[in-house]
Amino acid sequence: MPTAIPTQTPVPTSTAKPAPTQTPTPQPLVFLPADEAPHDAPIEWWYFNGMLRDDVGGEYGYHFVTFQTEGAPGVVPHLLQATLGDHGRGVHYAAERGALLPEQPDARSVDAETGGWLMRAGPKGYDMRFHFDEGEVPVALELRAVPRRDPVLHGGTGLVHMGAEAGSTYYYSRTRLHVTGWIEDAEGRRPVTGPGWMDHQWGEIASRRIGWDWASVQFDDGADLMVAVVWHPDGRRHLSGHGTYLEPDGTVKYLEGDDVSINGHGSWTSPETGVEYPMGWQVGVAPMGLELELTPYLEQAESASGILGVSYWEGAVSVEGRRGGEPVSGWGFVELVGYDPRQLEVTTPSPTPER
């Protein structure tokens, strides 16, 4: 793996005392495009979600993620996972690919290819290819995602502290992607297009000892939102909350602690794993006066990993609510991790991030 970018803040050459300011600007700990590259971290992932429409009225929600972890010298363990929800037919697909891929010391961003699947960053966007072999006819997608908004460093610096038991994560997002490509299924190949979202995270996260409810939202008026509540799976004990709100003009508001809330209501039990998930969520962002209702397009949106032996829920949602008393709407994605009790059976190292 390439050596990670140092996190030290540059030392000023002048000894003069700077004039005080009311709102100090956080010094970034993530530097782009350098930090698009893989890092020497216990766990790292590049994540995409999006909504797609084809030319015959079909609507789909997808997520595609590549995880990489530390391995033996010269090789890097990768796990690629994808889901697809066909909202019109009410059908959900999920698949994964695991591989030991050669270390790429000169890699500038994600570059993972195995078993016909691909996630690769180029100079102008991200290329993705994945397929599902369920049913009589496979379903395949090939997509290109192009950023339409500057990346946001969560927490202001790109380092998010989730609490002593959970660890910290370096984290940035590209909250507005324009996605084009094609889908091929029993009805043939046809073009698709739609909006998308990208996350990149790395660190020494205690991912086997914590759970989280996470949501991304794109509002119809051009605003974007990421919120997450982190908890301990044993009793769902609250550990932390964080988030980021982007105004349509690009103004950023960083959220933490009691600024954010995610409360599930209703439930759905997976017929495959027996895991019970909340189904439908009320999201609150007090500083923005946001009160939202997130409704899943499909209840069956579980990703049950045969490689990891645990499951999580990841699905597209419609968004309705109010901001400062005024109606808002949009779409988003919800991720639920930690509801599978098998997750507690494996432990991870002490959650102290290293770069």
C-alpha cells in the first residue's frame, strides 16, 4: 500500500500572534486528491449508492461498496458487495465477491476488479460494474459516476470521532454524482441514469463491536444531508451522533451529539437470517429545524454476507418532511449495521486510528 499522507498541521513560519476570529477554520486532516488513494489502515471502504431510471419507466436503487483490509505482504484482501432494488417489481438482489488482489503501491484511488466486477476511479469519475446471478436470467449493471459537487470533509477536518468505544474514521463524501450507464436483464439491455452519492472512509473502527443507523439524503432543492447515530449492539446503548448538512449554495453545517436523531418505527424480520430491523425512520436535525420521515421503497433490502457471516440492511428511501416549518422532499439511503447478533461474536483491535 502507498504511504498515507501525514496528518500534521503545517507550522507557520511567522511568530506573530494571529488576530482572533469568532469562528476558527478547522485545519483539514484529509487532503484531496491525495487521500483518494488507499491507506495503511485496518479497514477502508469506497461506497456508492444511487437511484436509477431506465427508458421504459423502471426505477432502481443500488449500492456498491469495496472494502479492503490489511493482509500479507504484497496482497490486499478485498470484499466487494452490491445490492439492487427493482422498485417496480418489488424485487431485491444482493451479491458479493471476495478476492486477494495484488498490492498497488502507486494507486491513486480505488482500483478493484475481480470476477467480472469492477470499481475504478478515473480522472473524471468512477467506473462500476457488477452483476447478480439469481434467477434464470442474470442482472448486470455498468455505470459511470461523475461528481457534480465539491467533496465535503465530515467534521470539518475529515476526521470524525465516534466515541471511545467506537473509534474514529477519516471520512469524506461526494454528495452529488451524475450516474449514467446501462442495465441488462430478461428484458434486454437499456440505458439508465440518475443521481448518486459516494463515501470514502478509513481508520481503525471497531466495526464488529458497534452498530449504527446512517442515512444520506439529497433534497429536491439542492441541499444534502448525512446523519449517523452510533450505538453498542448490547442493549443499543447510545455512543455518539454526527452529521453534515450542505445548503444548496455549498454552505456547510457540521453536526454532532444531540444535533441529530434517528428513530426507527415499525419492523421487518428477514426470512433468510431472522434478523429484525426497524422499518421507517424519523430523522431530526435540530440546528436546521429539520424533521424528516424516511420510508423504504422495499422492506427486503438485506445484505446477508456469506463471507463475513453477518448481515446488514441497506436500501433506498423516499424523504418527506419540514425544514423550519416549510415542506421539503427528496430521496436517500439508509444503512443499518449491528442488528445481527452474530456481529458481536468477532472482536477487533483497540479503535485508535492510524494513518
